[in-house]
Amino acid sequence: MSYRHRETRDNFSGGFNSRDNDKHLEDIESPNMRNTIMGKRGSIEPRPGTVAIADEPVGTIHDGAYPPVTSLYEYSTFGGVSYLIAFAGNELKRLSVSTWALINDTLSRDTFLEFVTYPIVPYDNPTMNCLFVNGRDGYWQTDAITASEVTPYIPLVHTIEGVDYDEEIEIGACHIPSRPRYIEIFDNRVWLAHVEGARNRVYMNVDDLFGNSMYNYFTHWSWLRIANTRGESITGIKAFKNTLYVFTPTTIHAIYPSQPIEIEDVVYTPPSYEVVEISSNIGSVAQRTIKEVRGNLMFMGIDGVYMFDGTSAPFKVSQRIDPTLDMVDHDNWNRACSSIWKYKYFLSVPMRSG
């Protein structure tokens, strides 16, 4: 005697998606499931998917639509408290349980914010050590509760062994460069790059007379020029293996600390750095594609994705996806970004229409 046995197999490889309306779900996504998979040896692992972390969009409706999120950052305070910060439209917000709390709404709309966490306790406000720039609004700081422009340092007069020394004379007047686009922490200093009127310069903060690094003290002389024969602007900076790497679309330069020249009878010795060209034909077109992966830097160049270990010449690793990268919108490729997940490099790029 024979009988028919039927089985139904559902493919939910797209995972759990609580973000989108049911009618917008793909066939391989589910709005209600335990989003796990069973490993080969019985282990339970998360299945890829999309989960809404808040009950509302980050930004508010503008011109009839919600603005896209252009920046995300996880900020951890000195006390160990972590905040997820997001920027959409002109609103900087932090995640608070399942909603977004407003931090600031005066920043230029739809800009790309670059964040760093300053590793030294600021003398003037110990909680405001999350620093950010966007190429439009200057040099800012936040504690994830409020945000404001960094207040320039006021040089002081110090009495040392009965002699008065004026920091403005010995070091220089404070000059925070205008509209920096990129920011990085290197050698316990803040570095600002691609500034208004000098897009091939990298500025660094200086010390006070006692050798304390001051995140809000820059001078007219505290910068390095990244020169190349093509006159290109800086497109990214990244601290990696005790070196600060500076990128243009077709070059890479390295900045190393060097031994300062000791001069007798000088109270203040300025920081000293050396600039060395690493590559004259390979660079990066987008700051947000520069990521460290297992002891290497990966980044998007003009003709593909490259890997760099800090010693050997950068080499191309994207030959298999070159046909896709050939369709990148070159007018907007600075918007490309990447992420690291399970030691893998994921790249998102703007594509040409049509």
C-alpha cells in the first residue's frame, strides 16, 4: 500500500524584519520569528535580518519626507556609559530606550558628521570629550545630552621661577581652523583635516606651557601640508599602527612623530612630526571606507578596494567585483561607506542611475 506525503519548506534566509510594513517584506523575510539558526554542531547563532531599535524615525518630516540618517556613532563616556548617537536632517539625537532624544538641531542639514572620542579628560568640561566635525559648522563637542562648538583656548600668563611667560608669545594665539571635514586622534592629539581655504593641510592641537595637550588649542603654525603634484585635496585620515595616514584620491602620506629640536633658553618646545609619501598613485576617495580589518587597512580607491598593512605597498583586492564598481557614481563616491562584521569588510557605494 502506498500513500502520498507532502512537506512544506519555507525559506526565511532573509531573517526577521520588524522595521518594514508586511506588504513590503521580501519572500525570504518574516515579521514574526525567533531570529536564530542552528549551527552544524548544535550551536545557536543570530540569523541576518533587520530589527527596528526605536519606535520612531530619527529625523522629523521635512519637505514631505523623513530625512535619511547620515551619521551614527557609539560614544562611551569616561564613566563607562554608552550612547548611540544619530544625525538625520539637521537633528543630532541619542537613543533613549525606544525613542530618540534631541541633542541639537542647529547643524547644517544632511551633512556627514565625523566623530572621535578624546582620550584625555578636558580641563574645562570633563564630560564633553566626544568631538565631531562636518565640513560646514566648525569644530564641535557633545556629551550626548547637549552639543556646542568647542570654545577656543585662551592663552595664559604663567609665572615660572619668578619669571612671567605669556603663552600667546611663547606658543601663539589660538586659531581653530575653519570648517574642518575630517577628524582623528593620534599621539594624544586632535587632528583636523580638509579645512576651509587649506584643503591639503592637517592641523594638530598643541600643548600649554606645562606640556598638557589641549584639545581646543590650535595655532596658525600647527599644521602640516600634504602636497602632491596633482594639487588634490585630503579625502581621509586614519590612525593605524602608531602612524597617522593621510589620503588623497591618488596618494597616501604617513605622519610620524620625530625628535624635536632642543633649543636652549626656550620654554616651549613645539611638537615635531615628519611627513613621508607612501604611495604616489593609490589613495582613497571616501573617508568612511577606511577601516582596520585584522591588522590591515582596507579602503576604496579610484579603481577598486585596496588593502594595506602599513609596510608593503597597497594592493587591490576587488578584482572579482570590478564590473560592479565600474558603475559607481563618481560625482558622489565620497558618500561610499563600509562596515566590519565578523572580520569581513562590507562596502556600500552610490551607483549611477540608468
